[in-house]
Amino acid sequence: MVVSFPTNDGLTITPVIFPRDELPAVRGSLERHLLDGLGLVGDFAEPFRGGVRVERIRAMGDLPNFFRKPYGGGWALVGDAGYHKDPILAQGISDAFRSAEWLADAIHAGFSGARPLGEALAEYQRVRDEHFAPMYDLTCGMASLEGISAISLW
């Protein structure tokens, strides 16, 4: 699977995603697998041939997917620390901002006396888990790369 999108300073990031069982071979020849992966998408590789790489090619392995209890005595978690899923859909930072907002609301409710802090934090966890569960399931399914075919978002 190949995804490409602009980032800062006129740069582009282009993840080329391979099935997990291919990771040892990919790590053995990153450049070749990158170009082969780009070549699978029509003429997609052509713009990259004249481009300048500003970072090294990186290979990521098995990424854990989980929900953790996001609070306890004197601590709380947001973002990937409390809930992590494969980055294939690039939702992590949005999820972190959302979690931080819900956590801030819970802390405010607890510290202002509107409700007991433990109750407000438990509600934060319930809302977070309920809201993110469908995207979590979708992401874990997509990250398996089973049944993925070429699609265009533009």
C-alpha cells in the first residue's frame, strides 16, 4: 500500500506499507523495496526518481494496538500512551487532541467539584473508548493489508 501527502516546508512523506511477513526482506533492501512499492502504483514512482530524499528510509516493525486504563492516582494518559493503533490511517494526533480535550473536561469537573474526580475520569475513559472503538477496529483491519486494492482519494 502506498500513501503520499504533503508535510511542512514543501516536503512530501510517502509511506510504502508491506505485509508483516515481508518485513525481513524489506529491511534487507530498503531502497529496492521502496522503488518496487512505488512502481506498483502506475507512474507513481516517476516523480520520486528526480526528487531529493531529506531523511533516511525507515522500516517499522510490529506496532502494538491497545487501549490502556488512562488514569490512576495522580496521573492520566492521552494519545498513544493510553490508546494506540497502527498509523496506517494517520489519526494519531487527532485522537491525542480529542483525548486531551476530554481529559481536561474531566479534570475540570473533578477539581471544580461538579462531580467526584474518580467518576469524571471513569467517564473520560468510557467516552474515549466508545468514541475510538470503531476507528480502532477499522484501522486494525486495514493494517492487515488483506483485501486492499488500489484506491484514489483525489
